[in-house]
Amino acid sequence: MKKPLLIKYFLPFIQWYALMIFIAIGIDFILHRFDLVFIGRYLGTVGTIVILFSFIYSLRKRKLIQSGSPKQLLMLHEYLAWAGSIMLLVHAGIHFNAWLPWLAVVMLLITVGSGLVGKFLLKKANESLKERRLALINTGSSKEDADKKLFFDSITVDLMKKWRMVHLPITLLLGVLALLHVITILMFSK
């Protein structure tokens, strides 16, 4: 019997998400261990630039630029956004004295999570659901029986199809919070 979609595709999603956080914590630990904490301050700028560079995919998708393979630019978007997010998490560190940076970090984590939904879960889950439905029909189940057996998997896929409606506004909110963070730093830095 095949594994349910939740286990088959949700676990890799969690692994990539946890790996991002683990790497950020590891880098932050190393910077503190070797008294190089000041590097974290600069990782905010570098991480932001890396994430902004990842939006070349969005420009290509909306036909604002004509060059580049959309598939390759999507992969570039995914990995650059993930790497830039690690840098921003290291930059954020563990500081409880300011709300705006923490809101930006929370939005960053939510944005990465919603992006990973699109990367890992939606495409593979949709393909798997179609394959499982076809396999059930080929083994003699009626379409109605196959749909009944795959009811919860179908609901999972339908919910995941709405991920762009969440990902884009969250990304915009992250951008606004990051911009406010930069403005407040420039206003209040000595």
C-alpha cells in the first residue's frame, strides 16, 4: 500500500524547513563561538540582496524580462530565497528588544513555508493523486469508489492549490516589514 500524501510529501517539506533553521542556528553559534557576531549584521544586507535577486523569476514570469528559462529561474528563485532566508535568520539572531524585526522574521518564516508548499508539496501531491486515482480505476474500482478512497488526499491537494493566494500577499507584507525595519535602523542608528 502506498503512503498517504501527507507523509510522502509533507516530511520532505518539514526537512527543508528544519534544515534552514538548523543551518541558521549553526552559523549563529559559530559566529558567537569565534566572536564574529558583527558578521551577522552584514548578513542582513547580503541576504536581502540575494532574496531580491531571486525575484528575477517573478519578472520573467510576468514577462517584464524576456531572457532566461522559466524553469531554471524558478529553481534559482527557490534556492536563492532559501539561502537568503538563512542569512536573514542569522542576521536576526535572538534579540527580544524590538518588535518590528521579530514581525519581519515571523513573516520570513511564513513566506518560506508557503514557498516550500509550492515547491515540494503541490506539484508532487497533484501528480501522486492523479496516479493513485488512475491505478485504482485500472484495478477495477469505479471512479466514484476511487474518489471515496482518495477523499482526504483530494481535500489536501485542493487546499494546497490555493497556496499562491497566500504566498504573494505574505511576500509583499514581508517586503513592507523589511523596508520599515531598514527605515527605522537608518532613522535611529547612531
